[in-house]
Amino acid sequence: MAFVYPFRGYRYNSKIVGNLDRVVTQPYDKIPSELQEEYHRRSPYNAIRVTLNLEKRANPDTDYAEAGSTYRKWLKEEVLLQDPTPAIYAYYQKYIYEGRENVQKGFIALLDLKGSESGIIPHERTLAAPKQDRLRLLRSIESNEDSVFMLYSDEQLTVNRIMDREINDRSPDIDVKDDYGVIHRLWAITDPEKLKKIGDAMRPHKLFIADGHHRFETSVNYMKECEQRNWAADGIESFDKRMVTCFNIAAGVTILPTHRLVRDLPEFDGRLFLNAIQQHFDVTEVPSGKELFEQMKRERERTVLGFYPQSAKTFYLLKLKDAAKDDALLQNYIEAYRSLDVSVLHVLLLEHYLGINESKLVSQSHIDYQRDPESCIELVDKGTYQGAFFLNPTTTAQMQNLSLKGERMPQKSTDFYPKLLTGMVFMKMNIKK
């Protein structure tokens, strides 16, 4: 069950900060160092100064004292203003994907961490370091400056219909364009009758975590920490809730693949690797990256991967052999797991052939992740990486099928697009200490 509630969010005061495009950011874990610096330059009120302050660059184990001080100053000086009435915030994203315009419709609300716990389904493994980092920030600001991306499935589109009717002919309260050309619009829905209908409609559903596994687990850990200190929630907005944004799978969502870049493997030879993996894969040389990606797309019904080694600078299509599906290495896993391209990549290619096991992935050695395939190719050509593995996107059906069986995919198995902007709404926790 999903218990979601309206809340009195804090939003930027445009009279002070000016253009809101200049103060919102991508999620903290999708901000490279160049963009982090650019966000700092854009505005003294940019949300980067809270969600990923430069103090982390000086000290990776920072407790975010500067971020906390900045946030409290913004509250005191009314850079952020609390809405007068509890609201659920309709959040619509307009974007172009594969030549088509799409509008993804969701809503921002507070999720009851205790009451909803059994109805929250994760799908990816998490890492210890990001959770510790987000916990240190949470302790400092005692707020949610960003949202966790959640999915649910309702063929009746109940909440979407309520939102469409409620915002019809209303100008959005927030209308911004992000760094990738995506338009983000937000409307505060405050009618008590509509809010009750949304809450009632969501209650029977399970919520799948799309993006924000580390932040969600951190929120649960922080709640437990507060309870151990005998702190108490003082109202709806507190540590026992988490700000989330929910989208209906039945209305369609976009998932991009996250590709893998290989580095620092001693004596790695791309040609020897290609010869070895022919026990499990049919290996075909492809003339260009463009042709590789087109072939992968055409063959997405079966397990196919792309590979571009620095030693050869040639593109290869890797097709899992039918006989390889019965290999003992894969049979250790349930069917829903071993049928995923990303699982085959991790189990066979990374772990079995390259020796990059789970502990090395957790320690973030040898593998980096990149959304843009062209960037992967450039980085390999520069010699920054020894090779790149390319993937087709995981589908929502695959994600749901595996998650409902209690299994988790390898980390970075899905890349939901567009991302939720940080700084659209803040949730300040009220805590009795």
C-alpha cells in the first residue's frame, strides 16, 4: 500500500532569485564536475549549494556544514517561502525522445515511510558510500531538497485524469527548461476533495523505485536514527515521510541504457578477450558505432551487447548463444534475472571473463557508467578507458517482473528519462528534539 499526503512545500521566491531556470539542477548523482561549477556560477541561490556544495570536492567525507548554513539562511531571508496550504504538486515533463514529443505526468507528495514500507519495491542494488554521503547531508539540512522517482501501474489513469482536470486552463506555478531542453511544469493542487481522491486512488498500489534507491534507503535509515534519539515527528512534514514523485507506468515512461566503461585492468587485451568469449557469444565485427547501435536495436528481443575495445578500436556485436543460456554460471540465477542483458554482461563478461566481481563493483573499481554512447567512444579513443560495453535499455516490464520476485538488478541497470529537477519543491522537516 502507498500512503501519500499533501504537504506545505517550500518554493523559491522569484522576487529574490529571479529566473527559476537558474536555480534548479539535475539530481546530485547526475551532475559532473563541470556542471557543478556552472551551477555555482549561475546564481548564489542555485540548489547546487545545498544538494552538492563544493565543500564535498574539498572533503569527500564532508558533513555539509556549509550546505546546512546556506539552507537555513535561505529560510530566514525568505529565499524559500512555505506554501500557505497543503498541496500535492502536479509535475509534468515535456521532452523529445526518438523524434517524438512526449509529456510525462507525475505528482509530488509525501510518502509515509512506515505505513508504505511493504508496498515499496526496489529494483537495483545500492552502494554504501552514496548512502553515507546523503545521510550526512540529511543530518545537516533536515529537509528533502530533491525527490525520489517512483512508478506505479494503474490502467485506469485515475490520478492523471484528476490532475488533467484540475490544472486545465491554469498557468503553471513553475515553468522551467533544463540543461537538456526538457520543460518542467508544476501546479499546486490544494482542493481538499481532489487531494483525498488522489490519496485514495494511490493507496492500493505498490510503488517501484525508479531513481533514488540510495536516497530512499537513506531516508529510512535517518528515520530510524531519529527514533533512536527519541526525537518525534512534529506534523506531516517530518523525518517519517519522504518527498517522492510518482509516475504511472501505464501512461508510458522512458528508460535509457547506461553503458559500461572499463579501466585499470592489468594486461587487458581486447583481441584475446574477444577470442575467449566466443565460448558464450557469437562475435561479429561491425563497421561503425551507428551501425552497431542500429543492429542492437533491431535485435533487442534477444540478448545482445556491443563492445568497443581501445586496443582494436573496432565495434563488435555480441550475441549470446542459445546454448550459453544453460551455462551453470547463469543457471545460478532465476529466469527473470538471467534474461536481462545487463545481468548477462555482469555475470559472464565482467565477472567471469574480466574478474570484476561484486566486491569490485561495490568499491567502484574498474567500471564507470555513462549514458551517452558517443561520449563512451570518445573516452575510449582518448585512451581514458580500455573499452566500452553498450546495452539496450531495460524495459519497465522486465523491471517489474524481477522486482516483484524480490530480486534486484545490478546497479545502474536503468536510466529513467527525463530526470526530476532538484529545487522545484523543498520539504523542511519539523522535529521535536
